Amino acid sequence: MQAQGMEQAAMTSDQDWLVLVLVSFFVGILGVDHFMTGKIGTGVLKLLTGGGCGIWALIDLIMALTGNFKDSNGLPVVKK
């Protein structure tokens, strides 16, 4: 059982979940949450579109809260 827990921990991002949630809430409309997880291209798009007029920022906040937000390597940022 412990090996499975270790394997699951290795399959998650090193990013801090709480920091991601707070950044998404306060400055997600500027794309900072994407920049901090290594997604530079979508961070620029989010910055230029104002977080998709706020809709994209809201979706990212919900994804971060539920643990479905992924970093640039495709690993989920989860609460540890």
C-alpha cells in the first residue's frame, strides 16, 4: 500500500497548491497562475485577453480548487 502512495506522490507537481489557489483568485485574470506553473504561452494569452474576460480565470480557479489544474509537464497540482 505504501508503494502506491509513493508512486502517486511522484506523479504530482512540485508546485504548492495553496499558493496556486491564492494566485488564481487574486491575479488569475493576468495569467500569473499559468506563468508560475510553466505554461508561458497560455499565460500570455490569458494576459492579453484579460483572463478570457474573466471566464477563463474562473474556470482555472475552479480547476485549482478541485485539484485538476496541471503544470507544464502535465502533472496535477494537488493539496499535499
